Amino acid sequence: MSMIDGIIETSGELVLSKVDGALGHIHLNRPQALNSLNQEMVRQIAEDVDALESNPSVKTLAITGEGRGLCAGGDIKWVWKTGQTDPEAALEFWAEEYRLNARIASTRKPWLAVMDGICMGGGAGLSVHGSHRVVTERTQFAMPETGIGFFPDVGMTWELGRARKHLGFWIGLTGSTITAADTIAAGLADVMVPSESIPELLDELAAGRKVDDILATLRVDPGPSRLEEHSDLIDEVFSAGTVEKILAALETSPSGFGRETFDRLSRLSPTSLVITLELLEAAAASKSLEECLAREYAGCSIILRRRDFYEGVRAAVIDKDRNPSWSPKRLIDVDKAAIQKVIRSHSMLPPQANSRSTVGVQ
């Protein structure tokens, strides 16, 4: 990697980084895949963060995405294919991605994420841990992992588990797509800026103005939040402690929102729901993002050795029949003790990104 005329040369064109005055700008450039992250991109972003943060002329780091959104998540097709033949390689990808999430959270300079358009999964991991999280009227935010037999990761259990009134539990368990107003209500974003004002925002950062001052000028009212409207119900139901109790409360709810939530949860992987709730409950009592990332990594080892992840990705992404067959099909048949044993026994990521993991369900 080298600097030429303010541009950080990369090994490819999937991540474009430059120094523009006082702004260190990272731009994801894989629009045909909605800027989904592969291992090369994760490594390049990590290198660029180090280079830009150490540059004395840079006052603020910002990340944006080309096309329809910031980032739709990790390259799930690659993980699906690789996990079937070499699960350790898939685990290495997650370890590197999770280290990047922790790195973003610890940047010494402001990190501004422009969550314009689609921002899901791994895109949330690049955004929500930063100091300044901007949404627009185009924002479609989600942690949709339970719909593919997975669970919220990239450190998002840390954010979701501590969100007010259990709004994060609802977001993480249902995997639903939410609006800019909902994202702010859940504490996952700070301000809404019109998408047409993003170029002005970046220009002002390049000119050296303080981030807070710029956002105070450009921010607009995000409008009403549906999650806020139903926050009392969410808080009551999603504090129940078990997936079974949550479903029971929703099934008998007089609220249309409650019944809608019940119908959605009933279609999802029972194993994913159990893992997700375990991680969220643990995150609510955690002291650091790193603790949550370590538990998520352990959860990945469970997922890669079970059928639901491969079946969920097949149904949603490969064959697109939207008809997954979960195993087990019933909550009562999920081995909760085995899941808890693995997740609760790990408190750190592997010592280096290219190390081979020995994590597994016993």
C-alpha cells in the first residue's frame, strides 16, 4: 500500500481510500454485490484505517458506499460454500472481520458512517461502533441473520443487547428491516441527514470543520418511529427471558404488531433464535464490545457445524425458494445446554487472524 497524490493504492478497486484535505475517506466500491464484504475488503479497510488514522493531516475518518447502500453484509455465498468444505477458513474470515469492528470502535479520531440506503449485517458492523452514525431517508437497516439460520454478529449483540426498552432484542430476533427513525430510536444511529446533503457533509469534513458542528447544521427530523410507538409492548414481551415465553406472549397479544411479530418469529430457525437470545442476554450484562465479539465467534463455530445456516442461505440466496426446512423444527428440541456451554466458555478471539480455531460443540 502506498500514497500517490492523496490516494491510497489498494490491491484492487473494491475499497477506494483517499485523503481529501482533513478527511480520510473510505469508499466501498462493489455495487454489483451491494458492497458485501469479502476477506480482501476486510483486510484493506483495516489497513486503510491504520494509514488514515496515523496521517496527521486527517481529522475525521468517514466511510461511504457506492450505489444502493453502504453495505449489505458479509459475502454470505462465499461463507456458505467455504463452510461446507473448510469451516476453519470461514471462521478465520469472521475473526478478521470482528477485529475490524473492534478497531473501528477504538479509533482515536472521529469515525463517521454514512448509512445511506442499505446497511445490513456487516455494514452495521462498519457503522454502529463508530462515533458518528448518519442515516438518510433512504436508509434500510437490518440485522437479518435469523432469517438465514444465523444470528446477529459483527459486535451487534453488544449494541442490540443494551438498546433501550429491548428494542434491540426485537431487531435482532426478528431480523426485520427498519427505517432511519427506528434506527435512531434504538440508539443505533445518531442523526438523519438528507441524502442530497451527503456531498456537502463530506466537503465540510474535508475543509476541516468539526463533525458535530456540521451535523447540527445538516440534521433533519427523522419523523415517527414504529418501534417507538410499540416500545412498551416490545419491552414487556422481549424481557421474558426465553424464546418460548416471548412467543407465548406474542401469540396471545391483542396488538396487531404483536401478532405480526409472532408470525415472523414462528418462521425462523429455532436454533438461531435460541443462540440470538443467549447472546443478547449475555451482552446486556457485558462490560465490553470485545466480550460480545468473542461470544459471537463461538456462536459461529456452532452454526458452521449445524444444518440450519446452510439450509437458510440455500433457501434465501442460492435457490431463492424462501422455504427453508429447519432442523430441529421445534424449540423444545434445540439443545440449549450445548449452545450455552460453547458460548459461555469463550472470552476472546483467536490470538491472530490466520490461526486455526479449535472451537466446536462438544
